[in-house]
Amino acid sequence: MHQRQKPSAPEHTSDPAADGGALPMSHNDSRSLLNFSQLMLSAGQIKPSPALKHSKITYFEVEILDVQSKKQICIVDKVPPASTVLDVKHKFHKACPQWYPSRVGLQLERNGPFLKDSINIQSLAVSSIITLYFTDLGQQVGWTTFFLTEYTGPLLIYLLFYIRLSTIYDQVESRKNFRHPVVHLACFCHCLHYIRHLLETLFVHKFSEGHTPLKNMIKGCAFYWGFTSWIAYYINHPWYTPPSFGHRQVSYAALAFLEIKPVFQVQLTTPSHGSSCWYPVPTIHMRYMTFFCLYAKGWVLD
């Protein structure tokens, strides 16, 4: 009898993945993975590319808006990256001749500070178009003109009172009354004081190219010219009498005039609408100027 052969049992093949083991990897695959890992480590953190590279920009366009209405006034085109705010003001003046550079105030934001003339345009740019806000600073004058006008007025005004014009004093009284020597001394001290200020303005003080509003010069001239007219009228009046304490008061006043400290000191100031500049500002001695002038001139009326 033929014996029935038992079917052979199927071969059992183990699956490394099913058993939780690692899949076998060829030599080429491991080498590729190693190269990729080294590439990632050498690359480091990937930085996003900048949105704008100024070096690739040939020109900027500056859009100028009115600070109040936000309406566009003009567009200054073809502005090189090396240009400054002052260069933009000159180009703006060519487009709008009624606003010269010293009268123009430019802001990056509506409520922000005025930009200095020395600021580079490229430092303000976030794109090829720059938006600036315009403010009219009013009519401007230079600092040298400011002080020359302020000091020349008192010098000339006092001399007009000193010669006793017929439109100011009665000519009969002027010829009849004798001038006391202190009147001539007062005129000499007054003229010497303002001549010294004029010479210092021209040859000593070095002012920048800064400017100031015209209204500031008008207020300064009103004070200096008005105060000079007031004291000059009484000192040169035909009814003027000598100081109450005589020569002693005159001598002390003359010494005080020679020894008094300067009423102004030169300081560095940065205005809100422009670059830094040097110009004189009043010191504490200005408080005593009125009293000193009256005492030194020593006027007394009968």
C-alpha cells in the first residue's frame, strides 16, 4: 500500500517590520542619508531673503503729502540713494517755487519730528517709494541777519535821540539847556555796547546755516528797539538832570558796565525743524539788564 505522504509544512518567513525590527538598508542608501544630514548641518538656519535690497535700487520716488489734508502735493522722482533730505527739499523747491528749502519741514509720520537735512534718504526707505509729510514753517531768516538787525536798531535809534531831532524835542528847550557830561558818557557806553555785539556777530560767532521764523526776529527787535527808545528819550531830554548821588553813582555805574558779564552765551541748539546750530541764548544776567541800564545811565527828571 502506498502510504499517503503528509503535505510539507509551509516555510515560515520572518518579517522584520512586523516584529518591530529595522528594515535592512543598502550601502548606497545609508551613504545618501549621511550626505543629506551633513548638508543640512552645514546650511544652518535658513534666513528669509530681504524684501528690498537698496543696492539694487537706482532711484527712489519721494511722495510729498500735505500734513493736514493728506493730499498729494507732488512726487519727486529720480532721487539717488545717496541723496539727503536737503537734496529732496531743493528738488521740491524746483517743483513748487513758492516754498524755498529753509521754509520746508518734512516728516516721516504726521505727528513725528521734523527730519534733519543731513539724514540720508536710503535710511528712510522700506520700498522704492518714500512718503513724506510737508509742513510750511513760514518765512525764515538767517541767524546772522537776525542778530545784525536786532543790534543795529538800538545803535541808530539812540543816536537819533542823542542829536535831539526837532520832531522829538522842542528846539528852543534843546538850545537853552546844557548837556551834562554823563549824557555823553551814556551815549558812549551805549554805542560801545552794541558795536561790540555787531563785531562779535560778524567776526567771532560762527553760526550754522540754520534759520529762524521771521516772527522771532520781529519780537526780538520790538524788545530791543522799544527799550532803547524808552531810555534814550529820557536820558537825552532837555530837562534831564544829573544822577542823584553825583559822580560817585556815575563812577560805580561805569565800573559795573566794564565788569558786567555777557548777557548772552553761545550754546548748541537743535531746532525741531532742522539741523543743529550755534546761536546765543539769554543767561540769568538778562534779568538785571533793565535795572543796570537805568542805574548806569542815571536819569532823573525834575
